[in-house]
Amino acid sequence: MAKVVGERWQVLPLPDRDEFKSRAGSVKDKYTAELNWYKKTDNYREYQTYLKAFKAKAAGQALGKSLFV
């Protein structure tokens, strides 16, 4: 699938490519702004705390399993 998309991209006229690149840039800028806003929220901090505990627990379980296998 990626090969076909790549081939089509290569034959696409330059003005059309530039239009897609411009749209992608706009969407990426919006995403980045929203992500930066989200990172300042309590929900983000709570999720990071949860994720840290989850990873620690998973690492401990993986370590425990490797000792008894």
C-alpha cells in the first residue's frame, strides 16, 4: 500500500503536492498547539502518574517472570 501511495505522490504535479503540504502543516500546527495546551492540564499530569506506575509494575512483573522461567 505504501509503495502505491509513494508512486502516486511522485507523479503528482508540484502545485498539488504543495497544497497537500500546506494543509498538513496547518493541521500539524493546530495539533501541536492543542497538545501543548493538554500538557498543562490536570488530566495530563494524572495520566503521566498512572503511566509511570503502570510501567514500573509491568517492568517488575517482567523481571519476576524472567527469574522463574
